[in-house]
Amino acid sequence: MLGLKSEKIDCCAKGCMLYYKDNSADIECRFCHEPRYVPRKPRIGNHKDIPIKRMFYMSITPRLKRLYASTETAAQMRWHQHNISSSGSLRHPSDGEAWNHFDAKYPNFVNEPRNVRFGLCSDGFTPYIQASSTPYSCWPIVVTLYNLPPEMCMTKPFMFLTCLIPGPSNPKANIDVYLQPLIDELKQLWSEGALTYEISMKQNFVTRATLMWTINDFPTYGVLSGWSTQEEVKKGFTKNRVVKDEPPPILTGEEVWGWVHNIPRVIDNAHSKLSGYGVSHNWTKRSIFWDLPYWKDNLLRHNLDVMHIEKNFFDNVFNAVMNVKNKTKDNEKARMDLAIICQRSDLELVPHNNGKMKKPKANYCLTSSEANKFCKWIKELKMSDGYASNLARCADVNRGQMNGMKSHDCHVFMECLLPFLFSSLPDHVWKPLTELSQFFKGLCSNTLRHDELVKLGENIPFIMCKLERTFPPGFFDSMEHLPIHLPYEAKLGGPVQYRWMYPFERMMGDFKRTVKNKARVEGSICAKLNDAVTTTLSISNQLGRPSGKAQTHWLSDAERSAFLHSNSILEEDPISQTRIHGEFPEWFRAYAIDKENGVTDPNLLSLAWGPNSMGKKTINSGVYVKGVTGGGEDDFYGVIQHIFELEYYKLPHKVALFYCQWFDPRRNRGTKVHPQYDIVDIKMNRKYDLYDPFIIAQKSRQVYYVPDPEM
């Protein structure tokens, strides 16, 4: 296995402890006294004890050594040192304040650019569907590397599964128990390091490592940090009073450590609620991450996951505007709050003749006919290939609903489609929703600027206030509050693409597909992963070579004559030429598919099926360039009609040109731009008059055109 092995560690059946290090010889839990092994009937002879519960741990040190022993990755591990942003923009975690603050705090660590920086993610997933009311839940712990360039960061080869926490349920606060082997290895990599050979510089060095932060959804955020995200005391609403209180100060690492250093740890079997919990604080434990000697010096210890925040926020807005039954937060209870908290008599419940209360239609809700038109518009929507999933599958035109939208579908809706979808709503509703869309779009940019983050941080409280004046109080919970903190975290950690859960969710989807043995979920995942890792991180992969010395063999006259006069060589199909010109594709497909002919080559089978002719509802011909005319700069939008490739004499260079049909770029004639939100409206029946069709492919950007949803 090239040193990339997994370690099996027995666990307490209730998750109280690991049979690990000093406790490796125990036969029962020292806290709950549950037995370690499955009780067995006495038998004659030796028999192997079977643990009731077991976790898998995969060390990260051997995988780091493999990265430095590979010519493809060794030099890339120093990318962060030689590519520091000079323009003040944030394009990598190394440009963020948290990275630079850590550099200033630990200069000895920075002096060796090959030292490694990690991020950690944990989340549960259900590996298979089952009929029981309590599905099996497995919890992987994944770490990712940040030394690498952007195109390699957050990709599967550089995301390491370290712990597989066994099910069947959420470990909750006991997750610290299962993290002990990882924390011990991280402490060793920080204090002692690991002797490593670096092939690009052809020298040995001692590599050290640090954990920068964790990446989780909001419930797991509370589990890992030790600060409960479930509020025990509801904060009251303020009516008819202006609040001028300053926001609470951001605590330093030393101040937080002052809070938690006396709080007991879960690994010491501390499960009771602390004094003052829910009143003066929400601490439930001292997180095991505080055992890392540098943890208090990290500016950003736990990230708010933009993926889940954006999805949950969009779901709440979308369900309220579409008035989705049993999903909208604009329900009867929310309307009852209006009479107590707000002054919106037009939205309060009205008594009906049958004795029930009727909920008046709000001006932020679409009618049934508008919802049906909306779903029909989604059915006919065409976007660029690979830009989004098939959104048409989610649209139910008859019921006027959207079902089964994934996180990335909500991402596309929130940042791109929301201003168009709800353009029929009144301005006091449409404008804050559009500003919310542009907030997330700006936050999720690949490159961020400090001045833009300052504007985002200043604008989001006003956006929230506008939404609070539109939607009922029951619409707002902690998830709607979290966007206020996102610009500050982006300032510390850099672009959100390195700190959200999309890559980890895709990785967990791969884990789910590898489960073949439902009785041994963790073992099945671990076995498959070891096979993949030894291939991906192998430093000795070579093409097969014949053994022994090559020899030359000359055919004798008899062998040559027998070969040339063989029936299989001389036999000729008299209609082969006809088949080649007219019937070959159909004949070849039928021949290759027939299992009796033994065609197993995947390339031949792929050719037999023919080219992919599936009808895709995508459009890939839209282009945009920034043009310069006599009157100044104009944004040119068009569609590609032809593609030319120019090849120059005696030069290997080729130039790709797009032949385009342009729409009229003149403002307020062919193109209109919203003065506040920069939304571009193009009249596609007005064409550009001048003959200027050619552009260099590298100078263009791909766009898609969304029709006006006439609702």
C-alpha cells in the first residue's frame, strides 16, 4: 500500500472514548462501562474478539510525503510564497488577513515555505436509502491543502479523508472523541514535523503543518466550536423604538481562550450543562481544537458555510414569494405576529364566514397564474452547457411549484435569475431582493477587493432592514442574520471558493457511490479509498514493460508461406465495400453490441454507439466583449455564427476567430443598463449596423441570454 494504510481504532458503543494509546488494552468503557467486544459463547480454542464499534483513521503524513516526492506536485507546494498578490486583491487564502496574521505571529513557520496549511471539513451523509425512521449516518473528516495554486486547491486529489466516524447516528458533541488521533498528529506535525524528501530541490527537510480553520454547515459549526447555535433564549422584537446600540465587539483569540480554558472537555466525559448556559453564554464544551497550541492565534477558526447560508436564504425567499404550501414561513402564525409586533393591518388575518381565519394575499406573493407562468418560463430556459443542472426537471407547471432543487440550483437562482424572476413584484419588494442577489454574487467572486468587501459589509444591514419591512417577523431566523458576517470572514480568509462546502459535498457523494457493503459502510469506503489513493499519489507508476532481454525472431520460409496463404488472410467479403459506404455504421453497432462477438474494448463500444446526439436545452453561442468605438467604450453582445482556425505558414501557432452577429450596442436603443443594478436588457431584434464580425476567441467571454419572464 506504499505506506498509505488505514488504522482501525475500537470505540465505545456510546462514543464516550476510544481504545487508543493508554486505553488500548481496556475491555470496557471507563465512563459508561459498556463492553468493548461483542459477547460470545465460550468455545474451545482461540477466537478473535469482535469490537462493537470501530472507526478508521488514515494518517496524513504519508500523503504529504508523497506530494513532495512527486515531480508534478512538489514545486507547486511552494506556490503561495512566490505568488503574493500585489494589487491588494484577494484571490487565494494566502492573500487574506488570517494567513498574514499567522505569518507575523510565527515567523519560524513562515521561513520554510514548504510547511503545510490545512482546512478541515466534517459533515454527515446517509450512504444508502433505508425504510427505517432513523437512517444510518456516517461522518467523514476531510482535510484540504492550501499551499497549492487556485486550479489545484479544493480538488479531490488534494482533499484527504482522515477519519471515518461510524454511525448509525450523529456523534454530536462526542465528535471530539473521534478527532483525537487527528489532533495528536496535527500537534506532532506542528512541534516536531516529519522528515520529508523534496524531489524538485533534491533535498531532505522537516515539514510542519498547521490547521487554519474548519468548514461546516451551521449545526456542525456549533458542534465543533463548542458554542451552541441553537438559541435557548429568544431575543425580543423592538417596536416603536429606535435602536442605536453598537454591535458587539469581535473577541480576540486570547479573549475567547479566557472564556473556555476552564470549561471541561468532552473527552474527559463532561456532558452536563454549564452554569449560565443560555443566559450569559452558549458554551457547551471546550472544543478539542483548543488543544492545538496555535489555535488561539488563528483569526478565523470556524467558517460560516456560504453554500448552506445561500441555499437556506433562497429557499425561504422563494417559498414565501411562490406561497408554497407547508413550506412558506408566511403562514398563519407569522400573520398573527403582525398584530402584536408590526403595523401592517392589510396583512393581518381576517375572520371568515365559516369561523376560520383567512390570510390576505401579500404584495410579495405571486398569484397562481403567475407561478404557473414562472414554471413554464423555467421549462423553456436555456443556459450555457455545464453552467447549471437541468432546471426544467424541477419545474411543475401544473402545480406552479419547483421541486428537488439542489444547492447549486439555488446558487444559480439566487445570484443570476432572481432579479428576472421577480421583476413583476412591486419595487419595494423587487429592489431589496435584487440587492440581496447582487450581494451574494459579489461575495462569491473569484477575486475580491478590500474596498468592495467594505461596501458589501456596509450594504447588507440595510438590505436586511428593507427585507424586514417587507416580510413578516416569522420569516427571519439565525440563517437570515448570518450574511451580515460573511464580508468580514471573506476579508480574513479570502474568496469563499476555498471555504465553502461544494467540493466536500461532491466528495461525500463519491463516498456514497463507493458503498457496496451496507453492513460495513466505513470499511467499504476505506477500502475503495485506499485503492484510489495508492494510484493517485503513487510515485512509482510506470507503464508495463516486458521482462528479460528483447530477442529478434525471423520467420522461416515455411512459416512465411503458411502465414501468407492462410485462409483468414486471403478470405475477402465480396460486399465489404458496400457495407463500408452504406451499411457499416449500423452493422458495426449491431456487431459490437452483440455479446457473442466478444467486443470489450470501451473505445470500440463508444464508437459503435455513435456520437452523442442527445438534445440538450443549452445555448453556448452567446459572447460578450468590451469594445472601443469613436464615441467611447461599448459593451458588445452577440452570438457566434462561425468559428475559424487560422494556421500560419512554417509556424506551429494557430489562432481561433469567432465570426459573430452583434446586437446594437448603443445605449437606450439596442441595449439598456439598469442605472442602479447594472442589469443589461438587450433588444435582440436590433442588429449592429457596421461590418465588424471577427473577434479573437481569447478576448471574449461566454454569456447566455434570458428571455423576459412575462408574468
